[in-house]
Amino acid sequence: MRLQWTKIAQTALLSIGLAAVLAACTDSGQTPVAEPPQEQEEIGNTGQTLTVVPPENTTQTTDMTKYQIQTRLTDFQLLNDNGGLAWGVTRNELRLYYTQDQGVTWSNISPSENVQFPANPQYGQSIYFVDRTHGWIVREGMGGTDTMVLRTNNGGASWSLSSLSKTDKVTAISFVSPEKGWILTTVDTSIGKQDKKLFVTEDGGITWKEMSSSDEDDGPTTAEIPTRGYTTGLTFSDPKHGFLTALEFGTPKLYVTTDGGENWKTGPTFFDRNDFNGCGNFNIGSPQFFGREAKGAWMPLSCSSGDYTKQHGFFTADGGKSWTLSTFGLNKQKGVNRNLTPAFLNASEGWAVQSGTTYQTKDAGKSWKALPGSKVLVGILEDYPEIVKLQMVSSKLGWILVENTDTKRSLLLQTVDGGIHWKVL
């Protein structure tokens, strides 16, 4: 096993442009100032209106205490009953906002505009918050530069930098505490194979160590992460237990570690193609645990045939030692929302949206009940037909993000009654 400490991002070790980034992100310690309310971020990027206030932890003094902006959001993550993140990229600048009052007001916690983002960060892939104050954003290397890792320990009031000395694709990020987390990078090497590297931090992202990489032997009991297959996700449930999902020649696979990522082995057998007659293509998502260090989790599985996709799930109650298939009683879907997975709050209670109707299950997806129609949601989906994400943080509170990619517009909606009614935040 290769062990190699990665470099810490210092001005002398990164590209010339990074010096300006460090000065803006680390030295000043100030929160970036959002655009004045009279400016739009980009022509056509209208839709979502946010009321912005200064972050709680900022040391910056400003006369502008509250104002409104219009922005395009591309992803979000609820952190608790009141707090959540939402973000998008405009002119290669990440615009990251946080709310702690269910979307009434938002704080601009964006990193420095000197850090350019050619693509929109996705939660669990390149952005992760373990709580409202500790968060990380990974920006892949560009033009031969190192991959940068931005971190905050004050809710985004300021950001600091470190780096990984690799420019492979960032595939996943997972943290289990403000101190310990992992980043997985991958690069396709040949048909059906992928070089995978796992990095770990024990100090909140200040330093990173390469701990596991793909094993060329590719044996089923290898201690390294196999090169076989394409990674679809990585999740750690606690400091020791981690799960890596992959597709190996179209078949969903699961690899597990019980020592924090040092050694990996093939996980329990959970997938049987005979359970999915008529399905030509499959996709598997990484386990989503119902709380930190919880034993219960689920993995979304989709099977596609032609233009249609049907959603299913695997559930565990013993921390991933065994998995049970739940064949969801949902209709097959086609069109822009065919790959939208349901959102589960626990091992039994979940929600899904199909054709403008919100469905709820209380038996792990075996049966679904159509909730009363929301005229607001149906009307908005006519102009914003693509559902980006659905998340419920309690039996009552949840968000849904919809967009129209042709017009570069999006809207973030909220329910406070379990999906019966929706309103624009």
C-alpha cells in the first residue's frame, strides 16, 4: 500500500495565480461582499430571489445590512430543521448561501472569486458540510495545477486552502467529524477500469494523506480499492466504516472498509439481476445513512430500459452488513426527470415526485400514497420542468429545486406539511 503525504497548499508551491487566492481566502479573513442588489448575476439567470444578510461570524463592517439578489441555484443541502445551503456558479465564480430561518434570509458565504469553478459543485461529490460551521469544497486542478480543497470552520465567514498533488477527477468527499474526512479521485485507464485514489485528513483538511489506491492485481479479496468498474459514490458512516459503490461491466458492486479506508474488501452480495427482468442498464448510488454513526441506511438503484427508468432501493439496519431489496411501487418514468431518486427520512418514510404529484411511503417504498395536489408545484413545473433534487429533513420540512436549463433559471421550493403544499423560498 502506498502512503504518501500530499503537499499543503502554500503560495510558493502552487501556481502564480494561487497567491492571489490565498491572500483573498486566508489572509484577510473577511467575508466576500455580495453584489449590490441592483445588479443581476447574468442575463437570463433570473428566477430565485434571495434576501441576503451578513453572516453571523463575519468581522466585516458594512452599511448594507439586508438586500435582495436574483440568482440561479444548481444544488442545495438541508443541514437541519432550520438551516440549509444553496449554491450555483456564475461566470466561474461559486455563489454559496446559507439560511438558518428556513429561507427567509440568506448569508453569502462564498469563497473568494479568485477561485474559479468551471463546473457546478455537487453535494457529496465536491462539497460537504458536517455541521453548520465546518465545511469543505474541492476544486479540481486546472491546467496542470493541484486540486484545491477549501475549508471553513466558522460557517463560511472565511475560507482557507490546502491541496492534493493530483489532478484526477474528484469523485466523492465524505466527513464524519470536523476533523476526519476523505476525498476520492478517479481517472479512467482502460475499458471497464479506473484508477482510484483515496485521501484522508485527520486535522480538518489542513493536511491530506494518500492512503489507498487501486490494486493492479484486481483480486476479489485485495486490500486495495480494485481498478475494476466505475465508481458511483463513497460514504463513511463513522471513522472506521466506509462504503464504495461501483458499476462493473454494468453490474452494481459494493466495497467496504472497517479500518477507515486502509483496507478494502468486497461487500455483502446484494444484487441479483434476476430480480429485475426487462432492465438493460443499472445505476447505484452510495449508501445514505439516517444520521451520523447510524446503523440504518439505504442505497438508491435505478434500472432503465429504452426511454424508461424505474427506481428501487436497498436498505440495511445493521450498518451495511446485509442489504434488503425494496421493489418500489412507483411508475416507470421517462423524460428529464427519469433519474430523480426518492428522498428517505428513515428506513420506512420516503417521498417521490412524479408528473407534478408528490407521493409518500411509510413502508420502505413498497407502497406509495399520492398526496393532495399542490397547485403551486404543478404550475411552476410548467415553466421549470426539470427537478434537480428533493430532500426531506423531517416528516414535515423539505426542499425541492427545479430548473429550466434552456433559460438558465431555477427555483427553490419548500414544504412544511410533508409535501402537501409547496411554496417558493
